[in-house]
Amino acid sequence: MDFSELGLSAELLDAINAEGYSTPTPIQAQAIPAVLEGHDLLASAQTGTGKTAGFGLPLLQRLASGKRAASRQVRALVLAPTRELAAQVGKNIAAYGAKLPLRTQVIFGGVGQNPQVEALKRGVDVLIATPGRLLDLQQQGHVDLSRLEVLVLDEADRMLDMGFIHDIKRLLRLMPPKRQNLLFSATFSNDIQALAKQLLHEPKLIEVAPRNTTAEKVEQIVYQVDRDKKRDLLAHLIETQKWYQVLVFTRTKHGANRLAEQLSKRSIPAMAIHGNKSQGARTRALGAFKSGELQVLVATDIAARGLDIHQLPHVVNFDLPNVAEDYVHRIGRTGRAGSQGEAISLVCIDEAQLLKNIERLIKSSLERRIEPGFEPDPNAVAQPIENGRRSGSPRNASRTAKPGRTRKPRPRNRQRSSPERG
Ligand code: AMP
């Protein structure tokens, strides 16, 4: 299959060439013709599958043939859960559309709104936005969605997890009923299915990687370790195994900060990235990590979504995620596009149930290892898991541990640390 067989214009084929893409990914091969024909889409695809070009290329082609956006008007809207994802999608769309006379703009919170307002005044053909800031600007009268031609919901499952459903519904009421809708989601929960039913008209279904399967090229290892030895074990593994680029996941923002500080003190360059950091700090950390200056990036799940970091040699779960699906997202960061990756989980006795949930989801059992010198205490007692709500109080001081039992995670109510809004 070649890009030239998909019905794309010469300008877009040039842009694809300039990006260095030679063959379409599976989602592109399916999505591009469907979107060009004007169909609604329900697509299951994670970051890393090439989904952005899958919707971005045909979207640009359709817009190029119509009338340019008037002042405050938006012709195509891509909603994304996080600033990072919005920025990344915006960058890609701008590159794909470089040869087309279309205006692309990214808007998200956490930065001044004036440049965004100015851009909207000129009219925007493709707007990439996080829901909160878009609604703010709409309420101030800067955005007109009444003639929207195409709506894309990117990482829709994550937007629902982050509590954006009401913002999305309010935005939907501002759009004309007749439009093209493209919904991308890594998982199809009941909530996503309900949203799809409300939003999509006879959608084409596209599923690239079967749901909830982990990449085969990723070697997955569980190190069994005591909770208070995790930090030393991580530093030890980084040093002895000479990991030079490691993405480490923690459950909470506080945990991310603390771990980054502790590694830095041991002369392992590390920074934390999460929603409490300014946009500038996040961009700097990401840039330093990509360039190899920064050896370790510590991230929370939500902050990591939309980060354009691929084919990492090592991803470490310093804490297991409360939600088993997040494990799949996390380890999807490694071993992409034919390169072998390693996903390492440091698991203490408190996390036994979380590990079971993950193994049930991915339908395989993970290899256990014990690093000499870090043998877990056989008499250790499980404690309830910290959920990141406390500030400053001693660990779990207010709760009593039930000896020999771990806290059951709540499978439906996707409990997380405080939400990070884009
Ligand atoms: P995405 O899933 O859209 O975030 O894309 C993941 C990465 O794959 C991005 O860095 C894209 O630039 C890259 N990419 C997208 N399509 C292709 C392709 N057909 N060939 C090679 N790389 C691609």
C-alpha cells in the first residue's frame, strides 16, 4: 500500500514525503479513504499508531476545497484531553498542511489567552483545543462553532476520565447538527459507547491494535521489592544496567516530584512532568529528555498522555497504576516500530491486587524477578495504597492497614490522583 493510492492531493503527498513517511500505517490506510468520503468514524487507536495523520491528512484535504474560515469561525475542531497532546497534534497538522492555504491554531489553558484570541479573530480552519480553554473563549464571544464542518475527539476515553464530558456536551450544543464526526479512543467503555451513539451517524469502525493487548516487542518484567526500597532499586537498576533514557511513571504528582528530586541527589539527572508544572517547565523537561540531556523523566499517567516520545528503551512503573488499562498505555511507550523495549514494574506487597488486575487484562502473567540485595521482606504486611490526596501528613497515618490484605482497587470508578486539566 502506498500513500498515492489513498486519494490524497499532491500538496499532501509532498508533505508526507517531507515528513519522511514512506508507507501508510494500518490506521491511515483505513481512515484516510473513509474520512475523504465524508464518513463518521469510530476508531480504536492509541498514540503511536499514526492516528493524527489518519484524520489530519483527509481533514485538511476536505477543508482545502471549501471556503476559508471567516472571522471567529472554526471549520474543523480537534478536541484533545491535554495540552501536550493538543500541541503535538497541532504541530503535526501544521506540518501536513504546510502547502495548503489553511489556518491552524492550537489553544489550551495555562498560557495567556491573547495570542489565541487574536488568531481566532482572523478565523481558523483547523482548531486544536483542550475543552476547558475553548469553552472559556467561547463564553467570552471569541469563537463561533455554528458552521463547524468536522469534529474530531482525540483520546476521547481520556477526556471522559478527566471529567470533560460536560464541557464536551456544552460545546456540542454550539455546533450545527450536520457535520462529520471522528471519534478516537483507546478503549470502548460504556461511556464511550454512549457518547459514540449520541455523536456518530453510521460510523465506519476502525480497530487497529486489538483492544487491551500489549505490544509483543516489549519485554515485561516485575521486580518484587519492598515499598521503601523501590527508590534504591530504581537507582541501582539505572546505574548497573546503564539505562540512558528512562520514562518512569508514578501514581501521584507528589510522588513524581519526590522521586525526581531523590534521583537528582544521586547524580541521576531527573525531572518530573505533571499538570501542576507550568507549560514552560513541561516543554523544557520534555525537550531535555528527548535530546538525551535528561536521563530520567518522571511522569504521572495524565501528564504522559499525548507526549510525543516513542521507542523508548525503558519504561518503568515505579507504582502500578490504579487502572489496569493505564498499564497498557504506559508500556506502549516502549518497543515501538520494530525496536525492542523493556517495561519494568517495581511491585511491592501493597500492589498485589493491582498486578492481578493487570495480568487479567493483558491475559498473561508477567515474569517476576528479585534483584540480589533487594529481596522483599517475607513478613511484610500490605498497606492501603496512597492516592495522592493527602498533603504533608505522614504516610497513611489516618488509615489502618488490614494485615495480610491489600486494598481492592475500584474497577468502575476510575479513581486517580487529583485530575489535571488541560
Ligand atoms: P501518532 O500516533 O499520530 O501520534 O503518530 C506517532 C508518530 O508516528 C509520529 O511521530 C508521526 O510523525 C509518526 N508517523 C505517522 N505516520 C507515519 C508513517 N506513515 N510512517 C512513519 N511514521 C509515521
